[in-house]
Amino acid sequence: MDSAAWTPPPESAYVAETVRRSAKILVVGPAGVGKTTFVDTMSEIVPLHTEESLTSASEAVDDLHLTPAKTTTTVALDFGRRTLNDQLVLYLFGTPGQQRFTYLWRTLANGALGALVLADTRRLADSFDVMDQVEELGVPYAIAVNAFDSAPLHSVADLREALDPQPDTPVAVCDARDVGSCTRVLIDLVEHVLLASTSGRHAADPTVRS
């Protein structure tokens, strides 16, 4: 029987030799806020998705009136990788947005350096429970408000007042479809975590590669 010739993966599938540190980052938020899109945009490798089709069985528990085109939902995680600079690589773990999957968070949060909380100005209140969950897990975080085309625009100052995070928590507006925008909020998060770590507020530290 003939067998197909093995094709080696592209060079981009491997972590650069210069990289010495890696960090696990959670991408969290309510359902339909853009977590999968964010991971897709930022991942330099083919991202892993665990999505299932939405069915009528979930209509009573999943409020999707603001995302009527959404036909699938993450049920375990989204996974991607992004080399942030020549020495640091980030592993992105997108979490399910529905409350019935929050039991997975404790496993996914194990070893996480920080979390990026995605929010939607059309339903900011939906982010409060997510922020509470992250704080309960003791994971430092930053907030990125995803700029949906149909969503109202607000200043960062107004968003900070509405979300009411800790004073040092970074808050920014981003477009989950834009690499530059997503990169900026990830840098904000990493800088925030490192600053918190050096000040003794959090013990988290990137993993050193051998």
C-alpha cells in the first residue's frame, strides 16, 4: 500500500531558538465577546478550537440576541501561540463564555501568568461575573473592550468608571480582528503582571525554558 510522503511542519510551527521564557495567558469573557476571534488573530500557528454547533437546547440559557450570526460556541478552550518578542512567547488559552462551563476555569487557570478580560460595551454588566471569577482565582488581569462595529463608543475613562476595576488594572479598547490592536493590549497585560510581580502583589512569573 502506498503511503503519503511525510511533509515537515513549516518553520513557524517551532518556537524560535532565542526564546527563553514562556507564559500562559487566559483570554476570558462572556459568550460571544470575541475570544475565539482574538486567539485566531493573534496566533502565529494554526489555532486549536473546541467548538460545537449551537442548538435549540441552549436557547433558554445562552443569550445571543446581540450575536445572531453566531452558530458555534467554545465548549473547552481555544489555544494559540504568539511570540511577543525574541525572548518571550505567549500561549493563549481562550475559555468558554457560558457560566455552565466555568468549572473548567480552575484547570485552565493553573499556571496562568495573567488573564485578558474581553468586554462588550453593549453588555458591560456581563463582564462583572467574569472579573469576579478571575479575581477569585488570584490571576492578575487587564481589560480589553472589543470594538464591535455596532457597539457604542466610549472613552477609556468612562469605561473604567463603569467597570470599576482596581486602579492599576489596565483598561483599553481593541479590535479583536486587528493584530496591532490585540498586540498592544497583550503588552499592557504582560507589563502589568510583571510590575505587580516585582512589587510583591503576585507571585506569578513566566516559566523559564530549559
